[in-house]
Amino acid sequence: MTTTTTLSELTGDYVLDPAHTRIGFVARHAMITKVHGEFEEFKGGGHLDGDDPSRSTVQVTIEARSIQTRNQLRDDQLRGNDFLDMDNHPTITFTSTTVEQVDATTFAVTGDLTIRGVTRPVTVEFELTGATHDPWGNFRVGFEGRTTINRKDWGVSWNAVLESGGVLISDKVTLEFDVAAIRQS
């Protein structure tokens, strides 16, 4: 951490800074390469309790239509019924249920992830990467986290069999989070 040395000093309510936050994913394509993507529209925040991290909370809402993989045809398919079904399920949500401090800078955040109307528990390990006041007087914290899910658990099961016998898209998807949040109080 840069200017803050104790977790206690981080206590407060925060909102995500969308200009400095990335919510992304990685999945295998044709079992030989990886496709990276991200969501460009989201909002969220939470409460960080530095004295008792178990009293911390997080909530995030992602606009499914904002998915980007740098390929328009693929993005349109991902937005459609085969994958995110954004017409019927326009948002993806995460609401924490527990936060556990793992070590001095690592936290296991467990919560309910809802995709396509299916809600399942997920745990993401987040590392506190820093905290500081920016030049405009805002207090910011940064976290990095990742977890791997099976997309079929949320009803995202479309696939195609390859001539070689493999499949076009892996069931496992890694979710990646690079978070910057600004303290509001």
C-alpha cells in the first residue's frame, strides 16, 4: 500500500471507478488458444470494514450487452440466446455473502453470481494492491482477483464439436477483476 499502512484506515463505503476498473474473462477457443474479453459497462461498490473484514460487503451489476472480445460476430453470439441471452437477462450480478481475510492483503469474497437468471455461489480471492489519495483528494483502493467457473453451471452450454474430437469453447472460464474503488464516506 502506498500511503496507508493499516486495514483500519481503509474502512468506508466505496464505489467502483469504471475508468480504472476492468471486469474480464478468459476462455479456451478450439482448445489451442485463449479468447480474452471484458465488460465495458458496470456499476457497483461496497463497504470495507478494516477492523472486521467479515463485515465488508460487495455488489456489482454488469450490463450483458457491454461484452467485448474485439470480434463483432463473436460478441453478437455471446450476447444472444446461446450464451448470455441479454434480451431476457440484461444484467449479470454479484452480491457478496461473506468476506474472509486470508492473510494481510488477501480476502476471500464469496457471493451469489447471477447469469442468465441462474444464481450460484462463487468465491473470488482478492489481493489488496494499494491505497492512496489521488491528486484530486479522493481516497482510492485497488484490488486484483480471479476465479474459474464452469459456464454450464449457469446454463451457458452451447458448443460445437471439432473435427479433431475436441470442442470449440472450454467449459471453464476464468473471471478476472482489476478494481479501483473510490471512498465515498
